[in-house]
Amino acid sequence: MDREPVYFLVDSSVLPEVFSKVIEVKKILEAKKAKTVNDAVQAVGISRSAYYKYKDYVFPFYEITQGKIVTLFVVLEDIPGILSNLLSVIAKVRANILTINQNIPINGVANITISIRTGNMIGNIQQFISQVEKIEGVKKVEILATE
């Protein structure tokens, strides 16, 4: 009987370097910067056997959020139009808004919980969060949950 996978979200700085290198190999192969797996593993300095051992078990966080529902917690300054700017970024990356809950601004900031479906999203969740963080008046963005 196969066991159900158990996932952990772990900062890569505490993991063995091989895991980060497996991700690098995947990126090289996806970008077609190497013709073969052998070329890619040589470029990052791991063995083929290490790559094949971990390739089906190590993923960047954004990869497991593709095609999922992601719930974000966002803190915005109480500035006219800032929520509209946030919604524009969501529309630009083609994420689908499922719910928006905004609290009344207190002390000049409003807390917002927003759930999006990432199935048709252009780019990945990390790129999206970086875009949101660049919006003037965005104080905080964090992922609350993924389904």
C-alpha cells in the first residue's frame, strides 16, 4: 500500500545543497539551456543519480501553487484607488478572483483577504507577490493557504 505524501514548507537555507541544485537542473532543462540531463547536472555540479533520486520529490513553492486556490492576506494603506491597483495586477496576471474580504481601515491601514485561482495565471505566485509588493501603499503580502 502506498502512503500518502506529507509536505513541508522549509526555508531552503536549512536543507542540503543537493535539493537547490535539483531545482536548478529543472530550471535549466525547462529553459532548454542544456540539451541533456547530463549537461544540466554537470552545469550545477551534482550527479545524475542525485538528480533522478530527488527530481520527483523536490519542487519550488510556486510550482505547487499552480492551478490551485491561493488565499492571500494583504495589508494596504488607506489610500483611494489602492485596492483597484491590486485588482489590476490580479487581472494582468490572469488569476481568477474567488473572494475578497476587506475590513474597515483602522489606523490608516486595511486588512484584506483575497482568494484567487491560479490555473490560468501568467507567471508564478512568487512573481505575482513581487508585483503586488511593488504597488505603492502595500504594506504586507503573505500566503495564508493553498488548496
